[in-house]
Amino acid sequence: MCYRVQFGLGFALLLLCIFQSGCVLSTQWSDNVALSEHGSEANHPALIDGNLETIAVIPAKNDRVFAVKFPAVKQVRKIVIHNGNLFRFDVDYLDSKTSEWKTIYSVRQRRDLENERAQSMYVLDRLDIETEAIRINVSRTVDDDVITKPIREPGDKVIDRGLTIGGVYYPHFRVLRPAWAQIREVEVYHLASAK
């Protein structure tokens, strides 16, 4: 009985110390290395200006890519994307060893957003990559339209092809009509102890 009480008190004291110190269980992150003040560059300045009120936009076209280039190869452990209107996209990094783009995260669709048009933030953590650039390759936004056309035109991004509408034979194409893609900010971190 005495050992149980001592063990229980010791365990309770250990938990109390852990909760009060807080830093034992938390991860310490570096400064945001994607900020332009650290020498990073982006294809739109609002993407890395540190201000969530500004919005980086890419024109309405079939290929919509946001890109951030670092001044040197960086160890990346966490990426935070403050979303504007993205619905489907891939996050890629330029592999420093092979110089090839590799996908580290894909979003195909989000539902049940409690009256939000798009998920406002994506946090990609537990990463362990070395890169000098990342990109966000946008497939769809919540503002894109899909239209039905009987004839495909050059440059159309066909997402589906059908032969009937309402049971009537009618060959047609479902074509994406892209809208402007929007991101408020991209943040990139490594562990505070890493160089």
C-alpha cells in the first residue's frame, strides 16, 4: 500500500512538472525562412510578405503555380499555407539531390467546412526535406466553373467526357473554366536548433 501511494505521488509530481514547464513537450521552430526579408523570392510578392491581409493571386489559366525560392538549400520541417480559395492542389519541393520536383502533399477536396468557402489554413508538419524551392500547383479553386461544350477547343482543360445528357445521345465535354487562384501567405520553418 505504501509503495502505491509513493508511486502515485511521484507520478503526479512528474506530470505537474511537465505541464508547468511546457517547453518539454513543445517543438521550437525557426523564424519563417520564406519571408522576403530572409532573401527568399516568390512569383508574387504578397506570398511571402508576412502580412495575412495581402493576397497573392495567379491569373485565371489552366496552369496556376505559386512558387517560393530560398537563397540557399534549406532544411524544411513545416509548411503553413494561409489559403484564399484553393480547393485542389499539390505542394511540391525541388529535391536538392536529384533536382527533380517531388510532391509532398496533395489536397483533392475538402467538405464540411462549416460555412467557409475553402479551408483557411493547411499545416504540413513532420516533414524532413532539403530544398531550395517549393511550389503549390493549383488544380481547382472554389471559384472555378465547369461548363459543358459540344466541341473541345485548343487550350481547354477537359475534366470529363460524356455521351448522354438526360438519357439522350449528346457527345459533350465538361471543361474547366479557371478563376484567379489566391493564397494569403506561405510560411516555411525548420527546427530552431537546425542550421
